[in-house]
Amino acid sequence: MKKPSDNDPNEYGIGDLLGLGRQSVRKNYYPALQQRIDELEQERNRYKWLFENALHGIFQANLRGGFLACNPAMARICGYDSAEQLQNRIIRLREQLFFSASEFDVLRQELLDRGSLNARETRFRRADQSPVDVAITMLRRPDLGPEVVETFVADISERVHARQRLEQLNAELEHRVLERTEALQNANVDLRYQIEEREKIEKELVVAKESAEEANRSKDKYLAAASHDLLQPLNAARLMVSALQESSLPEKEGRMVRQAHRALEGAEELLADLLDISKLDQQAMNPDFIHLDIDELVRDLGEEFVAVATNSGLEFRIRSTSAVVRTDQRMLARIIRNLLSNAFRYTQQGGVLLAVRVRSECVRLEVWDTGVGIAPEKLKDIFAEFHQVLPNGAGGRQGAGLGLAIVERMVGVLGCQIDVVSALGRGSRFTLTLPLTTAARFEKTRQPAAFSALREGFDGALVLVIDNEPSVLESMQALLERWGCEVMAVQGRDEALSELARTGKCPKAILADYHLDDEKTGFDAIHQVRKYLGQDVPGAIVTADRSDEVRTLLRAQYLPVLNKPVKPNRLRALLTSFVTTLST
């Protein structure tokens, strides 16, 4: 469970374990094994995060001694302030951790005989010497030592207390039954009343038992919210609601659809913010520096907020100029987008200005608003996560308070600087300062939402949609058909090729999920479709995978990426660009 330190020269790293320690080996096997190293490193970070943030206790120990490693949840169960304190205090499991030494001996012998124990109930000794009821699952690790074990621990104190209470209730019930049985023998007149009373008590006991069991099941569940599993149904719901918005609905139903759309947007923003905060705090978000013209990026992002300004009744201006900077385009776009969202959120009248100013050695990107402003003494708090400064007139809490926390962390990753000045009742100005770069050539990666006017319809343009989730296919098809597209919806590469062969049609665009069944990818599906048709049909990847590896791979293949949940305006802009390119 304990990983080698990356800084200790006496310990081996992943590269050494895979045989990459020598220069000659790295040269021969680097392309294939480096990717595997990156995957192992990412997996190691993932399991490290799960180990440290698990709800249940986890430890590795020697049955003849003490702990080798333990997580914070284990320390909380045993009443210690930290995992380090628990590990230092407990040097003998038998006498110091287990409340009963004889019970430890039984468990130890059974573990040595069988190799594992599953959900065995026992009692541990807390820091204050009081017992705590736990359920342990132990696995022997002879590869690490003859008596080295790995153990998962769940605090079942509430379950045990509930069981004891039920036993007490049962005992009391039996006592009352005996009393009433004796009374019934002497008074037949009260027979029916006593029977009804007993049945009532038994029903209450069943309800109490079921409630206790349900509470216990809820307590023992892990909250395993993988980003992909959460984003898939959210994407399907977002697309379906967008399709409904394109329909002519009665006012009441239309209002309900709009409310559902806003709720989904809020859930999407919160989930994206939580994922980004987690990656940034783990230093798992690596910048991909390129040279780009900030004017192009600013104007593309500005067009995204034109509709926001219109719906809010606010004026929105952009003052930009060409300037080359070296930065991560995705992170910089997220910073600007968060600053603009924050500006519109706290501005009720007036407007917002997005400006680019070039100085001698730097580029200043400024976001001005005429909102409620921030008191000077509270400026230091605005970048804290889950914290919002809410002056009078702000309209109550809005969002989760993660937008500026993400901005501050990404600014640190990019090595630039952000400043803010504000006045209550007059507004705020956020200034992002980036070093100015001189470059004869730079990469231009236009974002799909860079169209000021989208076509009303697509005149029956055929769009091939590949996704292994039926709900996503159904939602995507409903939305695209509302836009006037003809949709060929399939669940994989082979099905796409079969359908194209059957119909003899050629799509004008391909939208493919990255992760398909049988470990196949949307990138491969697009490549095979293009090869079959003999045409470079415009294609894009739609994915919930936001990892740097996937983003870098798709960028190298010049494939646009739409992250799930898909924003309908970006999807429509992307399809418009595909159709426009083909028509020209």
C-alpha cells in the first residue's frame, strides 16, 4: 500500500520496475512502455486518492506487530487525530488494537488457515480505551510477509446498537406476552384486546427493524461517483431537454422544460467544478502549452456569452487585439469563461466588458462589470472554495462557490497572475496578466462555437452518431432531428459500416463517443468510416473522459472534442462548421 517516493534515490520508481532504468532500454521500448507508465501513474494516483478519502478504514499490518500503513478513516474509527498518530501508537495489534486478545488469536489462526476473512464482526480498542464495534474483511498477503494482511474496516456501532435494542424490544415483548397470557387465562373477556395489542406491538417491531436495516444499508454504501458514470446519464438528459426546447410546447410545459434545463446546467457546472478542483488539488491537470493568438480565443468565448447578455438584458462589449501568448488553451478558456460567468451572475444592470490590452512585455486580459461589487476586506476570501461573498443585492447564494477557486488554481498552473479591484455598488474588474510572446508561427485551434449566426436548419443533412449508450443515442437523435438533420444512430463501428453499406448513403458529419464497447474507440470508428467511404468526412469526438491523455491524442489527430454533457449551442455550431466547410 505504501508507494515508493519519487524523491528517494534508494527506492525504485515505476520506470525501474518496468525495466526502463537504463538509457538503452528506454530508447528501445520507450514509445510503448512510456504510455503504460503514464497509465500506471494515473492509476496509482487514483488509488492513492481512494485510499486517503475512503469512508471505511483501510490498513496493512503484520499480525505479529503493528500497522504498516493506514488511512485517515481508520484513525477516525479508533479515535485518533491522524493516521500517523494511530500508526505510531499501535505497535502490537493483539494487545493494543483488538479489545479481546483471545478473539484476535482465533481470527489470526483462521486467517492463517483460510487466507481471508469476510465481514467478520469484532471490537477494536479506541484511543480512550473504549470498545468500538467493527466489521472487518481481511486478506492475507504472503507475498509481503508470512503474516502481513490487508484489512477493510467498517464502523458498525449503530448496527450493533440497533440490534441490541431490537433484542431488548424482543425480550420486553416476550415478557409482556407472558404477562398477558397469564391474564388471559384468568379473564377470557379480555382475549381479543390482548391479541390485538400483541399484533400492534409486533407490527411496530417489524417497522423498527426494517428502518434499522435500511439505515444500516445506507450507511455502509460507498459513494463511488466516477466522472464517466455520472456524466453519461446527465448528457442524455441534457440532450433530451434541449430537444424538447426546440419543440412548440404549451406555456406551462415550456416553463417546466426551461426549469429542468437550468437544473441540469447547474448540476453539470457543479460536477465539472468538483472534478476540476479534485484534479487541480491532486496536481493531475497538466498544462499543454502552445502558441496562440489570444484575440481569436477571446472573440470565440465572447460569442458564447452573447445569448447570456441578451437574456439578462445587459450590455456586453468586447475590445480585443491580436497578441501571441504561450499557454494552455483549454485552461485559459476555462479561466475566462469562469470570470465572465461570475460577472454576469452578479450584475443586474449595466453591462460587462471583456478587454485585451497589450503592454510592452505582457498581455492584460480584463473582465469589467457593473455589478454589486465586493467589500475591500472580503477580497481575500473570494478565491476560497465553497465560499461566496454575498453583498446586499446579490440575490442570494448562486452556484457552489467553486468558479474563482478553479480560476486561482489554474492561474497558478499556467504561471500567470490575477488581480481584482472592486467597489461596493459600482462593480469589479478582474485582470489576468500573461507574458507576451513573439512567435512567427503558432497553432490555431478554433473552437466549434465560433459562429455568430447559426443556420436555422440543416436541410436533411445526414449525421452519423456512434455511441454505446442507447439513452444517449436516443437523446442525440431527437435533438438533431429537431434541427432538421437526418440521423443514422448506431452503437459501434461495425454497425456503422453495415448501415452505410445497406443504405449506400454518405454522412456529412460523424459524432462518435470515445469509449465504445469491446475496448474500441470513437477515433478508430471515424477512421474506419472514412476509409470505407474514401472521403475525409468531418468528424468529432463526444466524450465524458476529460483526461490529458485523451485530449492530447485527439488533438494530435485534429479531431474536435465535445465534452459530455454536450452543450447544444456548441454542438450546433460544430455541425454548422462541418456543413459550411462541405458546401464551400
